[in-house]
Amino acid sequence: MTERGIGSDLYIESVQCDGKVKLRNLAAYVYIQQYGLRVINFFAKLFSQVELMEQCSEFFNLRFAKEGKTIGFVFGMIEDNKKELNISEYSVF
């Protein structure tokens, strides 16, 4: 990568001099994707459609229609499954 821009520092940190991805970065990526998919699959069982709006490392922004469920229901489901889903912080709106 010859140009400097948004994300160029992250690219430089994640790639070795020979252009190969560092193993620890690949392992972190796979770990985060695995848990992200677990959360998405969890909500897909509760709602007919789950949309990934944004992802930045371990931050996932998901959108789904209420489908008659209350915010309290969603909070309760997250709280009851927070440890299993490896969720440390969340918000619902």
C-alpha cells in the first residue's frame, strides 16, 4: 500500500514486510467473526430478518424489526444470554 489514508495505519500494523497477514491478526479476526455470527444467529431465531448495519472490529451494529416484541423483551434476551454470546456492552433503541 503506497498511499496513506484512512485505515492505512491499521493495514501497516496487520501486514508483515512480505505482505502476508500476521497470524495473531488473522486469529483475532476469525474469533470476532465467530462470535458476531453467533449473535446474528441468536437474533435470527427471534426475528424474521436481521441486518448487519456496521462492523468495526468487535463492534456490531444490527437492525431488526420489533415484530410485536418490546424493548424490554430484547433487553431481557440479551441479558439472559450475554455471557454465552460474549457480549460485554450493548444498547437497544
